[in-house]
Amino acid sequence: MPTEASIDTAKLAQLCKASADPLRLDILRVLRDGSFGVMELCKIFNVKQSGMSHHLKVMATSGLLETRKEGNSIFYRRTVNLEQHALKPLIDTLFQSVDQTVLPESIQTRLTETYQERAQVSHQFFEKNAARFRAQQDLIASWKDYGTNAANLLGDIEQPTKTLAVEFGPGTGEMLIELANRYQSVVGIDTSEEMLAQAQQSIQGLDNVELRHGDASELFHQPVSVADPHQPKANLVTCNMVLHHVPAPEKLIESAANILAPQGLLLITELCAHDQKWAREHCGDLWMGFEQDDIDRWAHSFKLVPASTQYLALRNGFQIQVLIYRKDTQ
């Protein structure tokens, strides 16, 4: 009968074998930034599906990867919870080493194209459905279901400076109105011109609100304050029901962290993980909600610490999480 030591040795050999391949190391590097389906990975690495499936199976069996289901699709990501894994120190070291590598330019180009394709799917939905977005969104959660709670939770946290607030994906503009009453300047950013037109109608008469069209990560190479062009840092960034529409949610959180001033706040209202596939078709969702642990992990990686949390039950079995993080200065 094998001893515990021999079982550990076998697992160690399995892990070493699973990681002893340049392609698999590049896959692990790509998966640092999020979850990808098999066909997406096939395109990124220019590998046939049978070959990619084999590599993914080997890495999953060894404990390097895990899967998550989004509707009918299976997405792979690096294993998150390694606390009970006997080889956690070795896997952590492997991930850290992989993260220091540079992807070949061809792979990086195809990775960027994959994100662009995801973004295009979302953009096309909003382009076609902007006029009826509110009705579509109300199938899951209307502003009145969570907006007041989010604003009140935000109001409970002391902020000595309220110079600039930024909203990613302002939708039809309800939060912009709320922020305009609390902050000297407010900037709303969206990739959809059609949705910005909806928001523009809501903010008529508010002279401290500016709307910008484009991607958040690109626009913030510019000054973001309408009041002071020399002040590029925000005291608050909000993402309200946005993460499940964007191609790389963790990158949006990174963009928020990059523009936050020390002790600035990030407010996220987002669907909890669910299994209702119809939401993807009717509401343009790319992701079927998120576990709070995932959002917490992304926030932590960009030096954002939890400040407040609230859960709200909604119709049709959906639930919203209202999460506030503060930018750590340590």
C-alpha cells in the first residue's frame, strides 16, 4: 500500500510534468489575466482544439487549472483556492515565475484580438438595444432596486476630499446625478455612443458632469478632471452593473485602481454568480455574475482593501452585491 510520502512524490512528479512545456507556461501566463474558453485559447495560441484540450486536461489534473461555467461554455482559469493543496508553495512560486515572463508578440496580438472580439459582442448589443436598455435591465435589476442602497452605503464612509468622481459605464445616467450632488466634478465613460446619448438626457442642466466616449484604460492617459486638468486622480470610481458586460472585468478594476487617489474609493454593484442563461441573450451579459471572492481577489491584487459590503435580494432569484473598496497607501 503506498505511503503518504509516495503519494506526495507522485503528485510532485505530475505537477513537474504538467509545467515542463513552454506552451503550457505561456497558457498559464495568459490565464493570469482572466478566464478563457477552449476555442479562445486555440485562437490565441494557434493550436488545434484536440491539442489544446489535452494540454488543459493535463494542467487541470495536476491542480494548476480549474474551470468555471458560463451558460453552455466552459472557461479555464488558474486555480484560485490552493490553501488545501499539498504543493501550494511550489504552485505559488511557479505562478510568480510565469508572471515575470513576456509573451511572444504574436500571442499578445491574438490575445488583444480576443478581448476586442468580446468587446464587440457587448458593443453590438448596446448599439441595437440602447433605446430599450432600461426595460431590458429591469428584467433583472432596475436602478431603484439597488441605487439608493449603494448611494447610502457610500455616504456612510467618510471622505475628506470629494473633488472628482468617475463612473465606468454610466448606463442611463442615474448614478451620475447622485454623484453630481456629492462631488465637485464627475466624469462618465462608456464605449457605447448610444448609451452616452441616453445618459446625456439624464444630466441635462448639470454643469459639473462630463461624458466621454471610449475605453477607460485608454482615456485615463488624459487628465480626467473637468475642474482641474492637472489633477488626474479620482476620489471615487463607480462600476454599477458593468463588470458582467466587459471582456476583462479584472482589467477594469485595475484601471479604477490606477486612477484612484490614495484612500480613494471604488464602488462596485454587481450580480452575484447565477445560472440563468436567458440573461446573456436578453441583457447582453458576457458573464453570469461573480463570486465576491473573485472580485475581492482582483481588488486585493491592485492594493484595494474592503471597506463595506451589502447584499440585496432581487426578483427572479437574482442577488446584487454592493462592494466598496479603499485604495491602500501601504
